[in-house]
Amino acid sequence: MNPRAPCAAKIFHTVEKTFPHRGKNGRASPAASKNFPYYGKNFSTPWKTFFRTTARALPALTAAALLTGCGISAPPPPELPAGRDAAITAAMSTNRIRIGDPVTLTVTALHRPGCHVTFPNPAKGKDVIVREAVLTTNTLPNGLVQTIHQLRVTSMVITNHILAEGAQIKLATPEGLSWQEPYPFLTLEVISALKPGEQEIRPAKGGLADWPAPRSRWALWGLLALAIAAAGLWALRRWLLTPRTFLHMPPPTPAHVVALRELRQLRDKRWIETRAVEPFYVALSGIVRRYLEARFGLRAPDRTTEEFIREAAASKALTPEQRQVVGGFLEQSDLVKFARHAPESADMQTAFESAERLVQETIPAPAAPAEQTAPADATTEGAS
């Protein structure tokens, strides 16, 4: 069966419906009179002859044109040249633009399946600006592959440009074979966006003010204000950089001085003579704790006073001699704590003396006197 038969039957059916046959008397059928209400009347004889001829020939011409369209087949896919594994083509929407206008550049690589194509970037400063780049891949019916690199480029320099001059398109196969194809030769002419009459420099406008303008008093006042501000900043900087002794805080009281003063105050309360055991030992332990914290920098707020003093006796912050002194105070405290009878005044006096000895034996050594300077030594030797 002819593949064009269904298409031809459909076309003749459409033509028959639009242009029905005439009757035996030579007149148009009712359908024809309905489609062409002015046919056969209101026209002179030459015009009637013209319309009759056109009406007779139009169905045949329409059918022939439609049959010809049904017979058109899709163009064959492109093929590679003999002995070639790839072919590069390029096209531009236009090669002449005004400055800043975009132009579409399409570079197509036809190659075998599995081949990888790398296109260079034609951008070149303000000469060639790439606004957008899209890479697509299409597989053709004949098995070949089209890799299309579509770009929208423009230019901000008025001249003739060669796009991607000297660039190479790289191709590589899965087997490790690689080669390069030259970038197609493409030119782009960039013209000014101004009209021919607008490119000439306009003459200067008249009535402009004279230059330089006459000096004004405001300029002198401004210079004077700047000078005053600079002098004020300089004075403020000198004042801030000058050292001041009234900002120096007095040195803190040494820890041993504070502890000895508190021990004297505790002795003056005469709790030893009255045998006020509990307040005496609480106050004495507090004095020892505060002294150890200030003297050796020990901090343990979550410990009780007894626990703190025991940890201080084993701390490496103290020398062995100092730990021995703290241990002696703990022995006196333990004798009181674990004794089955209330401590006597002699026991309280021994504990007090142990705390006092702890403070006195851990007083820091005085600083060595500063050595004399070399010029002073030289003066002394010269005098001798």
C-alpha cells in the first residue's frame, strides 16, 4: 500500500467539502452557493469568467500543494567527513552589533559516541564578555553525537573582534586518544550606539563662570577652623599620653601582715582564758584559710575550711618545709577534734601558737636591693 494514500484521501475529502462539484446544468451546488454567496451574480461577464476559472483551478492546485507537503521527509542527519572522528561548525545570530548588545554564538561539535569535548572560553576582558553559556548534547539517529556550546556574548569596545583567536577545542576518546581542533574563525563588528550626527563633540556652552573663581572669606574661615581642630587634637593626644601618678593604686597589704593582725585581734578577745572552744577554733581556722588563699593563690570555695587546709598541706604550691608547718597546725587541730574531753586552755594556746608559727615561717623573703648601674660603678672607681 502506498504510504501517501491515507494523506491523499484526507486531502481530497477536505477539498471536496470546501469546493463541492457543480450540477448538471453548470451551476454551483447549494453548498457552493452557501460558501460563495456572491458567485454568479452582481458581477459583469469578464469577472464571472475570471471567478469561474479560478474556482475550477483552485481545488486542483490546493490538492497538489498538500500532496507535495505530505511527501516531504525529514532531512538526513549530518555525517562525519571521510577519515575524520569529529567536525566543528559555528554560527552567529549576527556579526554586527551595537556596543553592549548581545549576540548568540553557537559552536557545534559532531563526534562519535563516548568522545568528550572541551570548549574554550572566548571571554577577553571588555573586548568579549560572556553573559551566558549553555552546553547540551544530542544523540542523532545515525549514532553520532552533537555537543552544542551556545553562548550569549557582547562587547564594550568599538572595533572588529576575532572571537577566541588562536584557541583550540579539545577532544578525547575513552581509549585515551586526545587531539585538538581549531576554533572556528568568527568575527564580531561592534559599532557605536550613537547616531552619526551624535558622535561629534558639541561646542562648549557660553556664559560659564570664570575659573578660578575669586577667593571667598568662607575659605579663610574654613582653613582657620581646620587649624583650630588640628591643634585641639594634638593637645588631646599629648594629654592622653602623659603619665599620671594619681591613677596608681596603692599596693595591697601583704597576706602575712593581715594574718598577724587578725591573730592579735583573736588573742585580744581572751577566748583562751574563758575557754570559748568552738568560736575560737572556727575563727583560728578561718584566719589560716584566708592566709593560705592570699599567700599561695589557693582557691577551693566548695571545700570546708578543714578540707581546704588538708588539701593545702599536700599542695605542690608549697615547699616541703611549708607543708610541714601546715601539717603541724593540722596535728594540733586533730588533737582537739578527736580528743574525748574538751581542750584545756593550754591546748588552745598551743593551737594559736601553731597558727602564728605557720604565718611567720611562710613570710616571703624581702626583695634583693637593686644593683647599681654601670655609670655609678665607673664613677666610684674613678673617685678611688
